[in-house]
Amino acid sequence: MVQQIRQNEPQYICIIPVERITVNQDEEIMTFGISADDAKKQGEELLASTYGCNKSQVLELIQQARIEPIAQWCAPKER
């Protein structure tokens, strides 16, 4: 899944460690949203649809997630 940064809207990233699912140490997935809750929701949906996680697995992984604002240097330039 590819997500695009939206111009002139706050952006957040949700970084979810998934090494328990993939057995690949230090593996993470990242989702984006216009709010922290939106980024988290996108992560929950990705875990369920792509990785086939059940609700308890999703909750456990989301508890380990980091949600942060995206730095200004990642924002698209205005024209």
C-alpha cells in the first residue's frame, strides 16, 4: 500500500514493529494519517488486511507502535 502526503494538512506516521509476525528482527510497517488517530487506524487496518491479524494481535501490536508528527522536511513544497 502506498500513501501520499497531503499538502497543507498535518501528517502523522504510525510505526508498528511486526517482527513477532514476520520473524524478521527489526521489521516495521509505517502508515500515515492526517491525525494521530487516523495514522493508528490505518495501521490497524493494514495489520488486519495484509497480515491477517486478529483483534487481540492488532491491539498488542498497536500498543507497541510509535505515532509521531512527520518532520517539515517531508512535507511537499508549495508552488
